[in-house]
Amino acid sequence: MCTTYLAARVAERIAAAGGSIDERLLVRLNPAVERKTRGNAALAIHTDLDADRAAAIARDELEPLAETDDPRTSPGLVVADCDPADVPDSVAQFARDALREFHSLDDALDLAAAAGFDTDGWAGGHGRIGALAAVGAARAFDEWTYELIAYREFDRCGSLRAVDGASLFAAADEAYPDAWDTVDRVEDEAVCVPSAPGPILYGLRGDDPAVLAAMADRIHSEPVERTALFRTNQGTDAHLRDVSVVDLSTLQDGRAYRVDCVVAGDPQTREGGHVFVPIRGGEGEMIDAAAFEPTKRFRDRVRALRAGDELTVCGELGEGTLKLEKFAVRELNRTAKRTPVCPDCGNTMGSAGRNQGYRCRDCGTNAPGKTEVEIDRDLERGWYEVPPCARRHIAKPLVRGGFDAPTQPER
């Protein structure tokens, strides 16, 4: 099933019971966690309804929708009878760490019990980890964006979605850059329309809820059963750790980093179209950074790198390889070693023998070794990113701004 759909239904039931819906939060957690939903989403509903009544409504909505026969499904519920601003510091820190670390269920349950929060779980209830993180999220994070989600009529789930492409692309053009990652214009892909057989028809992401609402009005589609607006940490890079390390081999798998490095060799395209480039910190061992095939044209940016380029790279480390989400060129190596040219006739010299430099066979002129020449580069200083069709929910698009160098946003 779909956690946002459940949250939308619970919020509607709470409102019908007389409670206010102050806010719906959609919180994306550490994308490297093994036990997760596809987008690793956790949801929170802020309401003034009595906590026991709110909990009863949530259970009543969750139980018939949860696919608990699926071994990958392990729903959890946490009810915090306090204002979001009064959540304990320990729970706020738990939420921050849920984007960058790994939590155990026992730790979540102990922390919830210490805070006096009610919890419930089904099929193991591992979802209580995410639910507790969602409770602490309002205090944990400072940067937020929005997503307006339109849901299908429920009996249509599993069938092909009917969303008019022309109206969607036109609406995306008009709303950009306040709304982003709606479509991928180069790949001609409707990024906001999922392919999984769930109840979401489309999800519009951006910085201004009014822009998203106006955008939805311009999209022609099959009937929309309901819509819900979520405040979210999507598009914020909240998962990235800013680190300063000398030896990149000390970075840990399952964490995402923003780190400075130097290109240590030529990029290589391997089987499947994946592009790998060796990088190194100030010293220590090399590791690979990779642009995998789904990142499409971003791979050409990585292929254009050369040994000696100075970068800031962003991505998740998995099995010793940094999966690139974006990178910034800080300095480009604009020189290369070339076989010398004869100053008299202009012909390329040949080798004069092992360790004897180069000699022009026609003129007899000599050169001690290869010469350094300036070369053209296909990159400039600044930030480059994966296209919308390959972007993670949590990764920050360059179009949102706030970066420390010129940007090359992908549309």
C-alpha cells in the first residue's frame, strides 16, 4: 500500500471527528536502510484531537489497508500526546539520525516509552522506527519543501494511469522553477507520475503550495479521488553529512556524504553503461565514485572528468563505492603531456630511445621529454547533477539554489 494515502485518509477522518489538521508531514529517511518502503517515507499528522481518539482512527484505517501478508510490510504507529514543539530533544535527535544512521526497533520503543508515547505495530511493527522519526521531524529539521499528491479512485489501482502528457508538461513549464522534478524534458518522462500499482496518480513537488495547487488545476487526467498537501524534507539534502577527511576509504557504507576530493584516474564505462571514476582525498586509498546507467546524461559529465580535477562530491556510499547524486568542479586540470613538436619543421618528434627523450628524424632537433600543453575541457567550474528522472526524493535539485558555485540545473 501507500503510506501517504493512509495518512490522507486518517487526516480526513480526524477532521470529520472535529479535530483540526494543523499539518501533514512527509519525512524521507535514510535511503540506504534495507528494511524500508520504496521511498522510505514516514508520515506525521499534527492535530488537536484527543490522542486516544486519533489513535483509534489511525488503527481503524491502517488495519484493512496494510498488506501484512507481504513479508516486507511491517507497519508501525506512534501517538505523541504533546505539541510538536514540545517533543523531547532525544526524539528530535532520533529523527535527525534516522536520515543518516541506522536505528533498531528496540531503541525506538525504549525512547517512545521514555517520552510517554503510545505505540502499536503489526507484523513486527518495524514501522515504529519511522513513525517515531516523523514525530520528531518538526523539531529536527529547518528546511522544508512541499508535495501536493493527487490520488486515484481506489478501484483503479493496478491499471494504467491516465494523465495527459501535453497538459502536464505545459503545467510543469509554467510552474518551473517554483515546482521542480515534475517532468524530465530530455528523457520525455513524467517524473511525477509513478509506475507502481498504488493509489497515487501524481505528486507535485515544489517550494510554494499555491503554485502546486494552480499546477494541479491545469493537469488533465482521470478522476481524482482526493488530494493532500504535505510539508516535506524532500529536495533538501538533509541526508548528506559534510565531512572533511584525508582518507576516503574511512567513509562508512550506508551513509551519504558531501566531501572534497581529487580525481585520481580516468573514468571508465563498464558493463551495463555504468561509469566509474577513481577519487582520492588528501592522501590515503582511492575509492570509486559512480554514475549508474539510470542517471542517463549525467554520465557524460562524469566521463568528462580527468585526473587532477578537484571536486566536491555528494552521494551515498555502498560497498565501497560512492553513488553520485551531484558534484561540483572546484578546479579543472587544463594541461596534458604531449609528444613534442619540432620547432623547425612542425612535425611530431619520435622517441630517441629509452630514457633519451625525443628527436626529429628530419631535422635532428632534440627534446628532453614530453611537453605540457593546455587543453579544452567540456566542463566548467560549478555544480552538476543527475537528471530529474534519476533524482532521489531527498536530494536537493540545483534549481532550488543556495549552492556555493554556479549551477547547471537539469530539467
